[in-house]
Amino acid sequence: MIRAVVFAYSEVGVRCVRELLAQGIEIPLLFTHADDPGEKQWFGSVQRLAESQNLQVVTPADPNTPQWTRAGAAVHPDFLFSFYYRYMLDKAWLTIPRLGALNMHGSLLPKYRGRAPVHWAILNGESATGASLHYMVEKPDAGALVDQQSVPILENDTALDVSLKVADAAALVLRRSLPSLMAGNAKAIPLDLDQGSYFGRRRPEDGRIDWRRDARAVHDLVRAVAPPFPGAFTEVNGCRLAVLESRIDAEPARYPSRAPCLYAADGEWYADCIDGRRLKIVRLAIDDVPVTPGRPPAALAAQPLALG
């Protein structure tokens, strides 16, 4: 039986662990993360899946200690798989599996190497992203590509929408690749990193809206960080205002000389943007309390309100 040491988290981790088990791969040791109570859990739990399948599951703060690499070597794995595990694995791990160490990344490599690939793709207005299975090397997301699957990013897709599409694509890529990997005849194409890009992690503060950007860029930010992620925000009359959902409106800005500005009209919220276009603000909130156009709080009563 083929054996694999697995590092997994998030929805991609759940889907891919299930796929390994469905294809008869033994998982003698599975690493995951303890769930953070401060993080909204929109994804399935690798730990609960492992426990339901009677797998040995561990959640170390550092998987790269000699203790854990020895434990990994002791089970004599054919493969090592990393599925959205959040820590980099040292070179010592990569030399352990007999048939190689592979990672599932949430982009069309070599594009969007690094952190938060789905969010960065939406922020940059991409029309597609995907999932890529590649061999692991010391440099992140740089090893030879085994297979990848594209998914569309629609105009109003949020990061959650796209993340679920990527999870579907990841399971498909793994299902498609495992037979040749297990047979030892999988083809792998070296990545041309000069044709790609590398991006760093994002923080909640990166959701601050820059109203000097055009309507499309603001809309892309809103959907890239929309709940369950931390969300886009701005300040109006000294209040922190969360912009949770938006649409590019067909009508031009109502107050182009005063843009960027926020106002209510015809029972809806709108933001006129610097490029003369306007956004329909589908959902607004102050301190997690929804704000409706008919009953705006005092801080939003005067209209239009300057943004930026």
C-alpha cells in the first residue's frame, strides 16, 4: 500500500485528504493546525476528518524539529503531501518520501506564488485562477508542475466563492494525478518563474479602501476581502464603515464633482468614484450593525458624504 505523510488545513486540505483516502493511500501521520477561535471557520476541519477516520493527527507549533522529522521518517512514506498547510517545511522533510514531496497551491502557477493567492488574483482583476499540484523544493511554490486546473473568477465572485471553486479544482487535480504518481511515471514540467509572480501575506488593515482608485479597483477589493474574511472598510464622519458587498452600477456618478462620496438614493446606497463611475453598496455596516438607506445613523445622515 502507498503511504503518505500529509500536512493539511482549510477546505483544500479536507477535500484532498478525502481524495487520498478514496484512492486507498494510507496516511500514518497527518499534521494540521489547531483552529484559531478568532478566525471565522468557513472551511471544513482536517482534524475532525482525521479523527473520524482514526488517523494519527498532530498539531505541533513547529513541524520542523528533529522530533517530527524523525517521526515522519519512521513511517517510511512514499509521498509527502502539503495541502494548504500554513508553515514552510524544511529541506529535511523533502528528502524523506521515496517518491517525492508535493504541494497543492491555489493559483495557476507560476502566477501568484506565495501567500493569499485567491485574494491577490481577485484584487488584480483576474478572470481566472486555479489549483496547481507541484513538487516541493526549498523555494516556495517553485518546483516542477505535475498538473493544474483553471476556474473562472466572475465579476461579482467573492474570495469565498473562488476559494470553494479552487477547492473543487484541487480535488480534481489530485484525483487525476494520483494514478501516475503512484505508478512512478508522472510527468512534471519545470516552472518558468520569470513568467510568474510572488505575493506576500495580507492583513486586516489591507482592507482599507483607497478612494483614489477607480470603481473597478474598489469593487475588486471589496469582494477580495468580503466576509467571512476581515472585509473592506473606510472612515466616514469619524466612524469605521464596513463595505461588505458591492456592484459596479450601470449609471454614472451622480455627483462627479464631489467624488468620491457616499449617498443614499432610491432606497439604495451608492458610492461615486473618482473615475466617474459609481458603485452600488449592497451591504454596509457600522460596528457589525447593518446600515439601511431608509434609517441611516446620525453619522451618515448628511448626504452626499465625502470619502477618502
